[in-house]
Amino acid sequence: MINWSGLFNKGAKFAVKLNTKRTMLVGLAFLSICIFWQMYDSVMTLILTDTFHLNETIAGAVMAADNVLALFLLPLFGALSDKTNTRIGRRMPYIIGGTAAAVILMNLLPVLDNAYAASPSPLILGLFIAVLALLLVAMGVYRSPAVALMPDVTLKPLRSKANAVINLMGSAGGILVLVLGMVFATSAVRNSLMSYTAYFAVIAAIMLAALVVFMLTVREPEWAREMQAQSVAAGVENAEEAAHRERKLSVDEVRSLIFLLLSIVLWFFGYNAVTSKYSVYASNILHKDYNLTLIIAQAAAIISYLPVGFIASRVGRKKTILAGVVMLTAAFTTASNSGSGWSR
């Protein structure tokens, strides 16, 4: 059995310390993902309802399409990246290709949005949906590889802390998008009046800049080899444990895995249902600028990520997750009741 605490003792033979700078560079890929999805959830539902005049049910179905595609794309490209072996690494080709494609495709959306507003036609709507579908596929290409990169280059006992750093970067990216939304909006309440062409161009430029820095600084193969060497030196993984990775899961382990995956499905089922329609809810029910209210939420997340990562390393991930789910349920319940009262 591995003595994890001994790895962190002052007198330990091998001291384990998180390389924060390296973790942040790896997290640029996740930053790009969070920037896109914050923008997408914030304005796409407004475009669908205000420009294309789709009813809420159809708009909701379109907004759910990314989650349906994710069921197929994320496992597919995650598995493909596991088997990929290139000079620049396993994950890098997918991150580079997916981000580049997304940056190009997302700039076509406001062009089609403006064209439909000037002269509505089914053809333009069809083109918009087609480009949107390709964009969602592009994002699906690199999401799993981007998430898998951190464990590939980070020692096992440090992954909770590294995950906190990466989530911190994601929240910072979300806040940046919301601030830009306030800058480009022409109305504090009706954010659908904002200039989408310039807004999308700036978001795409930020994603592209993050990709360039990522490509210039991240050395995936080299860092992965260093992590493996550190694992052996620290005793984190020995030959026996490496062999166990190839064994089949026991019945209890399979059951635990199924329940874990089911909990994640239900967790994101509820969370995405709220976030994908929040901009409409904030504008039409609360009559508030959704950018400002979400900035408050993201700021709270930034404050909590590092302490939560520390707590998870102390009390365990399961207890920490359960506490978060309880808090999320309470928050959504309170918000739904407050929203009903506010709308009256």
C-alpha cells in the first residue's frame, strides 16, 4: 500500500510539489473550452429566439444538441487520443485541430445571423444550423483530449490541486466572456441587441491566442515522460500496480463505475438545463443583465476552487462532491422560488 502522506513529509526521500506554472499552461486548452461554452450558453439561445424566432421548445432542443453529440464524440475522441502517437504528443493534435476549426466556424455564425435579420429565409436558417452542428463537432473533437492532458503530465496525488488550478482558469475565462458581453451589449437588459459580429470575433481571437501560447509552451511528450519518472521515483506506481491496470474490473468496481457515471449524467442533466436557458431567464423573468449576475457566480467559483481542491485532498473527493451537489440543489430550489415570485 502506498504511503501518500510520506510523500509530502519534510524528510521524505522524494518531495512532491505541484508545478503551478506548467499546470496553468496545460489549462489553456480548458480555458479555451470554458470561454466558448460561456459564450455559447449566454447568447446562442437569444439568437435562436430573437433573430430566428424559434419557439422556446425548438430552441431548447437545439441547445441540447451539444450534449447529445457529446455522448458520442467525447468517448470517441478520448479513445482515439489514447491510441494516438505523434511527435507532438497524444492530445495535442486534437486540441490544435479542434480549436482552429472552432475559431473559423464560430465567426460564420454572426454573418448568417445578420443575413437572416436583414432578409429571413429558410436557406439561411438551414446554413446556420449546419455551421452550428459543425462547430459543436469541432468542440467535441478536443474536449476529452484537453481534459485528459492534465492527468497525463501530473503526478497522481497532485491531481486534485491541479484540477482546482485548471477550474480556476476556466472560471476566469468565463468572467472574461461575461465582461465582454457587458461591453458589447447595447442594453443592460436586452442583451440580444449586442453586436455579435465583433463579440464573436473577439472571443475567437482570445481562443486563438490561448492556442498559440499553448502550442509554444506545452511539451506534452517530454512532460509525460517526466511524470512517469517522478511516479517511479516517488513510489506512486510500481510494477505490480502497473500490471493491475490491465486486469478486468470486479463486479463491485463495475457497479461503482456505473453509479458514478449515472450520477455525472444526472448532475450535468440538471446543470446544463439551467445554464443553457439562463440568459433568457435573467432577461425575461428577472429583468436583469445576465452577464452581471453570472460574473458574481463566477467570482464565487474562483474564490472557492483552490480551497475546495485542498478540502478534497483532505476529506476525499466523494464527500466533497456530495457536499457540492447538496449546495447546488439548494441553490437551484431557492432560485426557482425566487424567480417565480419576481416574475409576478
